[in-house]
Amino acid sequence: MSAFWSWIVFAAVVAASVTLVEGARRLLAGPLSARWPQVGGVARRCAAPAFTFAAVVSVNGALPYQFLTDSFDGPVRHALRIAAIGATTWLVLRISYALTDPALNRLTRVEGERNRRARRARTQMLLLRRIAAAVIVIVAVGAALFTFPAVRALGAGVLASAGVAGLVVGIAARPALGNLFAGLQIAFSDALRLDDVVVVEGQWGRIEELTLSYVVVQLWDERRLILPVSYFTERPFENWTRHSSRVIGAVELYVDWSVPVEELRAELHAFLRDNPLWDRRDWVLQVTEVTANGLVGLRALMSAADSASAWDLRCDVREHLVAHIRERYPHALPRFRAEMSGSERSAPFHPDPDPALAGRRG
């Protein structure tokens, strides 16, 4: 076959492979997506790597190498092999992410009592997906490097001294490996999950992101606290949603002894019944202490479905009780009592001790 027809066949094969991929994409994103919406999402996410894979494979298979010069034949074959490895890795990663994203999205929307199990499954799935992606990328990079003859010779030497090399690599990568195993321990011991409410380093926040090397905690004021994964296996921290997302909130008030506790308790219950943040389970109002300066300590407890609702409910209850006491029982507002001595009681009262002010007034 002449060079002209060889290049014509080459162009036809590349065009046919790209056209085949485009037809499959239109079929999956069109009629089939009406019945299975997830198929359309997979087709759209995998379109770019699929086109790249089809083009690289067709070029590698149909390129007329016999018409290339010796100086171009070797480098072109080598470049196409590396391109094929890269395109295959890209396509495999996109397919794995496209297939697992719908399940992760469904787990994100789970509420109620199943929320804890859903967050556990989502955390484990994300970590496993990241580990699989890291392994695939490492294998692909290794395969691409081993296409170089010098690297193959080096690899044979390393395999010959695998014990020493493994020891050196293990010592050098100890922090990274420690975080990797810490991430696996956290995921499968159910000690920490995405969206867990934690108190770390005296800061209250939620687990926003959990990777193989670090954990991102979204603090209450929208700041991000980034900690290594090993921190959560080596140091203590508070997990408010370890077994359930349900949280008990507390509101403490200090008022005068004359406060009518029973009436205030009835008012609290009436307010909670009308508040949608209360989960209709637990509530109580108790006198918890009498302070040394003559005040009575009241503590109101109420339950909520999660920590965010508990925080808002606590603020609502505190505002309501303060306003109720101020309007209905002003005599019960906090006041400090002091006993005067006999000489102080008998001394004349001077409402205006400043003589200059008294002179101006006179």
C-alpha cells in the first residue's frame, strides 16, 4: 500500500473511533438517560477521557510506522505508549468517580436516625476511593517510567536490593505512611466521620473534609482548622455525634431569690412546644445552685436533633426567658444585697455630694 493510502486509512480509523465514541456518548446521554439518569451523568463525565483514549489507541494502532524515519519511529512509539497509559488512567479514574458519586450524593441527603450510618458509609467510601485512585496513579506512573530502558535497569537493581530499599523508603515515608494508616483506622473504627461535630484544640466545628493526609474542621465562625490525620489517633478530642446526632442544650440564668420557678418552668415548656427546633423529647428547668453573692442559678435543658439546631434553640430559649423575666417578674432580676453598719444607716443622706453641682442648682 502506498504512503498516500496508508495515511488515508490512518485518518479514517481515527475518525471512525472518535465517531464511535461520540455515538455512544449521544446514546447514553440521550435516550438511555431518560430511563437511567445516572447513565447520562457517567457519559458526560467520561466524555473527554473517552475521546482521548479512543484517539490515542487508534493512532497507536493505525499509524503507518513504516513510513517514519528511524529517528522518529522510536520516539513516536514511546510517546504513544506513555499517552496510552495516561489516557487509560484518566478514563479509569473518571469512570470510578462517576459510578461512586451518585451513591455519595444519596448518602449526603440521608437525615434522621440513619444519618450516622450514612455518614460512616460516606467517609469509608471516600477514603477507599482516594486510596484506589492513589494506587492507580502510582501504578500508571510506574508503568510509564518503566518504558524507559534506563529506569528498567534501575528497577532491576532496586529489586535486587529490595530489603535495604524498603527500609530506606519506609524511614523516609514514615510520616506519610503514618497518616495513611491513621486515616484507615479512623474510617473503619468509626471514630470520626464527615459532618461530625467535634471540639478540637478548644474550637467547636464540623468535619468538612477527611483525606489520607489531613482533616479539615469547619469552625463555627467559618474558619478552617487543618490538622494531620494522625492528630485524631494520638490526641483526645470531643465528638458530639459519635453515636447519634441528637444533642442536649443547656441555658443557665442567675436571678433573684424571688423568681417563681414553677411559673417559669411552665413558660419554658409552653415555649418549647411551639418551637420547631425542639425534638419533643427531653426538657427540664432546675435550680442548680445558690451563689455566694446571693443569686439563684437556673439551668434549662432541652434536646434537639443536631448540634446546629441545639445552638439555635439555646439562643431562642435564653432570649425568651430573659425577656419573660424582665417583663413579668422585674423584681426577680439579678440584684446584689449588702448590709450597712449602724453608723452608715444613721448618717444623713446627701443625694448630690459635689458642692459645685449643688451651688449651680441653688
